[in-house]
Amino acid sequence: MRPGFSRPRQIRPFSRNVEHIIADACPGSIIEPWQAASRRHPLWGLWRRVLTGHATDEDLRHRASSGGAISALLIEALTSGMVERVLHIGADPLQPMRNIVRWSDTPDEIIDGAGSRYAASSPMELIGPALAAGKRFAFVGKPCDVSALRRLAKHDPRVDKLVPVVLSFFCGGVPSHDGADRIVRAMGLEPDEIESFRYRGNGWPGLTRAQTRDGRSGEMRYAESWGEYLSGQVQFRCKICPDSVGGVADIACADAWYGAGGGFPEFEEAAGRSLMITRTPQGEILLDKALESGVLAAEPFDIDDVELMQPAQSYRKRHIAARVAANSSLLQPSPRMRGLDVIKAGRSASWRELFRNFAGTARRIAMGRR
């Protein structure tokens, strides 16, 4: 639907119990809280180990968006027998700038699906048929998707039985489809002409590339495609997200950006490097398997330095309390976000920053941009 976000649509009646499960699992209403733990950071959540590294397969490292860690972990989970399949997101072959939910059964299929996809995606769309099939599978999704899966597990025991591996990533928010359309038009092309489209990858951070069916092509640097076109199209719900770092996944990954002056990341092309945070015993097992088998190379990293790699995530988390307060003051609904250290993170922000975020959010809502 316009302006290019996925929205649920009821197509048939369902029982009161099903309605209750949907309401309890929906990340639009409730976000799964972080587990209590001795090592829980107010910005980055529960953690066991923090590492930086990359896939040892140089082709995968190059093709993936940020070092290939998620793909390498999935390959290990598949080849070790931990799972039989992988449920994740890939490009829609009929509309390459859009996403579809897909299955991967082999390492080659996982590699084929590697790379960030900055468009609406709904991996939970297939969770019913996936659980009904009775095969063990890995799940890869945005932090909100993972929250929905964890909450569904409270109602459906098949989730914990059949989904032994849940991976996520640091999320900058879901842009409208209009953002990708504008990128293509800035390249001098038209969306309905596009045969292939990559948001990132084939380098780090990699170029945004489009090719038409008649062989014309265009490309754009990541700093421009995200900074000037996509980030401004992120939906409002993402602006008040209290867990954009995959806090309830087994392992969460992100770009391990190199910092430039003032700590802001550089986006110059380099060999890909991933940030990895293990959060559960199952995540630890998978990571150790990947390191032992050699599909992944990694070294420890200080969690207090993650902010140098991910300043935008740090900024957002510190100001969520102010944004939600503005939203609530204008009688707008907000998701329940207890147990996510929102207030604790907000204490590290200045009063000036908090006021600016409160006022900016209120203005956005008043202008109808919610």
C-alpha cells in the first residue's frame, strides 16, 4: 500500500483466542523485554560476547553487506545439522526493489540471498506453514520480527522446538518503497524497467546498483542512497523503536564501521567487517561451531566501543523516552516497552537533546507524518 509500507489486512474472521495471540505477539503493541542478566547494556542489551569479524570465504565476504557474518552463521547452522532450512528475506524476482520471504536449503542459496534489503519485509508471514511443516529451521528477521517470534513462542510450543536459531541485525528502520523508487529515478531509470537491484554488497559498504531489462544501469554510493533517499522515508513506528539492536535474538549482527573524526563512521570502501553480539547459550554454541569449522573469523571487541561503530543506534536509544512521551502526550498509541532500559538509556542524554527530540516528534505528529 502507499506510500510503500506493509500493513496487515484481515481477510477472514478469526476466534477470540487467535485475536489475543496476535495482539500479544504484535510488535506494534508489545516489544519482548530483554532478559535479566549480569551483563546487560542499556544501549546494546543482553550480551555474552562481543566480537568483530567476517566470513572466511572471500567471495561471500565481498558479496554480503557487512562482512558476511550472518550468512556464515547460517551456513554453519545448516551444514552442522543444527537446522534443516533457513527462513529469511530476499529480493522479489518480479520486483527486484521489493522483498519476499524465502527458504534456503543449501549454502549456495544462502549466499545467493546475502545482502541488506532496505524495504518492507514480513518474515513472520510464513511462520504458520513453517511450523506446520515440522522441520527445524533458522529464522532471520528485523528486531521487531524476532520480538514477534519470541512472543508467539509463549502461545505455541512448536516455536522453541522447531526454531533453534534466531538471528537478527541492527536495524535503521524500514523505509518506504518510494525511497527505492526515488533512487532509481535519480539514476535516470524508471522502477518498472528494473531487472536487478542491490541496495548494498559487492564491497563494503558497497554501491546501490540497478540494471534495466535492456542493459542500462546506474549506481549510487551508500552514503547517498541511505543518507539522502532511504533514511528520510523510514516509517514513524521505527522512530520510536526501543529495541533496534536485536536484543532477543540468539546473535545480533551489524556493520563494524570504522570511525572517522568525531566518531562518525566512514563509508569508504573496504573489506567487510561484521559486529557480532551473542545473547543466549544457543547463540554461543552456534558461534563456537562457526569459529571451529573455520567459516567465520572473529576477535573480541569491547562493548563500550560499540557506540563508535553505531552512533546512530546510540543516539536513537537515548532519545526514545522523549519521543514516546511526545507521542503519548498527543494521545497517540505506543507499543509497550517495559524491560528495555528506555529510561536508563535516556538518562545519558542531555536535557537539550531530549527536548529537541520531544518537540521534533510532536511536530511530526501534528503535521500528520506519523
